[in-house]
Amino acid sequence: MDETVDVQCPLFCASCHGQVVLAGKESQYQIDLPAIRPVISEFVIQYGRCQSCGRRAQGRHPRQISSALGVGGVQLGPGVISWAAYLNKTGGLSYGKIAVLLKEMMGLEVARSTLCRAMGRLAKAAEPSYETLVENVRGSSVVYPDETGWRVGGRSWWLWAFVTAGQTVYRIARGRGFAEASAVLGEDYSGLIGSDGWAYGGPS
């Protein structure tokens, strides 16, 4: 328990005003969320200049997500970025709706463009992990690939999914042919490929 609240029994009956004799006690549990407010950390960064080549050098703490200073000296922390990524990629919220949610629930004002750029940097940082997942798919003995329509900038693209027993890899591509499938599976994939059995017969 994070908190225990003692609730006293009234001494007199609310109905007839008779005296109440204590007979025991029971527990009730209430689960809630605390008020969420931004936590602002200041990193006081020491810097200097190399006496040999003249280049600037500055320190960096492991908790910093960027070395930018000046106009870029205010950064969103990993908690905000990961939450925004979950809301956008899993919850399907637009950057605009996420910005409204952050302001209303946390008092944190952030522009949609800031969230968009943060997602781009997060995707770049996640590339090695993504490539590892792709290699795992290529090494799987059974893969179930499928694709569905997707929109990118108002144009028709395809969302590919490659499912194995232990993981799923997604890829957004312009087409739905061999080139797009082999970008994840590889051109020489020799395992079993599951299919939903759908066949395109062309226009009737």
C-alpha cells in the first residue's frame, strides 16, 4: 500500500441517533493515478577548447538525449518521447492530439512538429534493433507475411507484416510484390511461407 487511511465509525446512528458499538473493521482499496507534472532537469555543462587543434569540447551526461545547446538547449526527455511513441504507434493518436493530451493532463506545451522530429530521432536510434529483428525473421523456419493498404502523404502505400512464432516485423513500402517482400525476407529465403490464400484475379 502506498497510503493507508483510517476511516472512523460514527459514534451515533445516522437513522435513529442511537449509540453505536464498534464491531470490527474491513478494508476497501482504491486504485488511482497521481497528478502528472513535468520534471525539469538542468544540466550545467562544462566546456573548453583543445589547445592543439582548437576544437570545442564539452561534457555529456548519460541522461542527456542530445548535446545541443543554445536554441536547441530544451529537450524532451525519454519518458515523454516513449509515451508519445506509444500513443502514436499503438494508440493511433495524431501528433496534434498527443500535444493536446500532454497539455491538458501534464501542463506540458509541445508543438506537433517537435513530436514528429522526436519520433524521427527515435526511429533512427532504433534502427539497429530493427535490423536484428529482420535477421531473426530471415532465420526463422516459418514466416507468415501479409500486407494491407496504407496511406503516406495521401498516397497509397502498403503496410507489410512478417510474423514468426516469436516476433513481428513491420515495413511500410510502396508496393506489394517480390521486391518489397524480399527486403525483409531476403531473396534466398528457404523456409516455409504461410499464406491467407487470397488470389487477385484481375478486373472482371
